[in-house]
Amino acid sequence: MQSDASLSWLALALTPGLASRLSARVLRRFDSPDGVFRATLPDLESCHLPAQVAKAIVKKESFKRAEKELTGVQKIAGCYLLNWTEPEYPQTLLQIYDPPVLLYVRGDPQVLNLPSLSIVGTRRPTLYGTQMAHRLGRHLAARGLVIVSGMARGIDAIGHQGAMDANGRAIGVLGTGIDVCYPKENKKLYEKVLERGAIVSEFPLRTHPAPENFPFETASLPACRSEWWWWKAMEFGREVFGVPGNATQPVSFAPNQLIKQGAKLATCAEDVIEELPTPIRAALVQAEKPETEQRNLLAAAALNGTEKKLYELLSAEEPVHIDDIVERSGLNSSEVLATLFDLEMKGIIRQLPGKQFSKVLL
């Protein structure tokens, strides 16, 4: 977007009290931001704008802030603004009733309109949930889907990390300004996603995390995050999938409930891909052989006797403490530790905090 055009779009987006829905209303009435700012007070009031908002538009109160904001955007490497009239603007966003009129974008704008899938979930996943999110992110990205998430702690970041491990593409949608990485521990992931895809935000620069920017993550309703996404996705006509969880784990209530309510059950990438429209399926990269379900079996078959014995004592769902492994294997601790180290180097098990070990879902 050219600087002159960006200024009027920014001024509109930064007008206090003019949320996405009201912005859309006045843009459809007056055709462009310039048309909005040329409108008379009676014309603006006829759009049922709050009186204070209409007066702010007539007085062009937001232009000074917009100039400062535009200067800030221009100082950020690879950062630009996309308004909803530009071809790079995500076309799926235009299908909802209140699309943001302006997006801040860093990275490759071409990924914004490629076939994509969002991975969201709890911030405190189980070991099983962690491995499933990573595997789905990795396998779906390897097939060519762009993985979209909010880059929050937990399932969001894990799904993105899976995509990065497959050298796939991703989009991070922030609830902060595009210059604010939240949480801070995801800084490396932020940079990886930026390199392999795009970072997007509808919020002004220097906007820090606030509950109103994360309506599905309020402190009072942490377990309802997946259900919030379910209802919004259904409202926007999106396909919804749920990964089933252990029925005895409270954290599994939301995805299991979504499946009961009609979300499609997904245990592997193929469950998702088979539901995609035919043109998208045809364009995806063919799955590697052998099938993913066979990989753990093949990995176990390639192990020696001691390695196989310890590998079969482990689970991908619940970690096992080193003391339990020693006791159940009948081997001495030195031999167990050496063998576990070899298995970890082969990438088929992982060590977790507290001297616990688990299988890796391949």
C-alpha cells in the first residue's frame, strides 16, 4: 500500500470507537477512507455512528496519530499494511461479518491466501496433546497446508513448531501489535514463522496483551477456549476438527465435547485431508511412504534387544520415570541410562523434566 493511501486507512482504523463493524459500515457507504473523511456530520450520523465517533471523523482527529504510526511501520523491516481492497488481503476474512479493514503484515503476503488450517488448544497440554499437535502440524505442513495459529503457549506454539520442523509454511496471528512478541519465550518461533510465512496483526504498534484482544482466553473461562473457536468457526462456515483426548483428563473435555457436537474426529493428517475440497487435495504434496501409523513399528523393528525392551516399556501418552524403567526392565541403572541416551539420539524417545521419558510420535 502506498504511503498516502496508508495514511487515510490508518486514520480510519485508529479512530477511537470505530470498531471493525462500524468501519465496514462507513466504508461501504462512502467507498473509501477518503470518502469517509469528506463526509458531513449528518451523513455520518445517518450511518448510526455514535455522536462522538462521527465528530472525531469530521475533525480528522486520528490523522496525527496515523502519521506517527505510519512512521513506526516504515521503521520495521518487512512490515507493511494491507487494506481489504488489496489482492493480498486474506479473502477468507472478507467472508465474515466484521473483517478488519486494515492488517499489519510482516513476511510473505502470498501465504495469506494459500490453503490453510488453524491449530488451537489449551495452554497446558498433556504429553499426548503435545505430541499430537506437533505431529499434525508437521504432517499437514509437509503436505503443503499453511499452519495458522495465535502463537500462544501450549498447543498453538506446538502446532507451529511442528510445521517449522517440516520446513513448512505458517501464519502467526497476534493479539498484540506486530512489534510485540508474546509470550516472550516464543521469540525464536516468531522469527522462524516470519522466515517461513507471515506474521499478522490487526492491532496498532506497541499494543501489549490485554484480555479484550483474546476473547477466547479470558482468565475466568480457560477451559472454553476450544468451544469459543468452535462456535466462531461454525458461524463463519469453517470445517472444524477435534483431536480426541483421554476421557479421564479434565483438559480433554473441550475437544471431546466438540466431537460430540459435530466436529470431525482427527487422529492423523489424513483425517483432515480427506475432508478438504477436491481441488485443494489434488494440489497437496503426496504423503511420504510408509504411512505414518507404521513408522513407530518400523522404528522398533530396527532396534537391538535391549533398546527394544526399553522402548516397549515407554508410552507416547504418559511419561515413565527412570526408576520405574530400571525396576521393570531388570537392567542396572547404568545400562538403562546408556540405552535411553542412544534411543534419544535416534529421535524416537524424549527426556522430560524430572528424569521422565516418553516415546515420540513419528
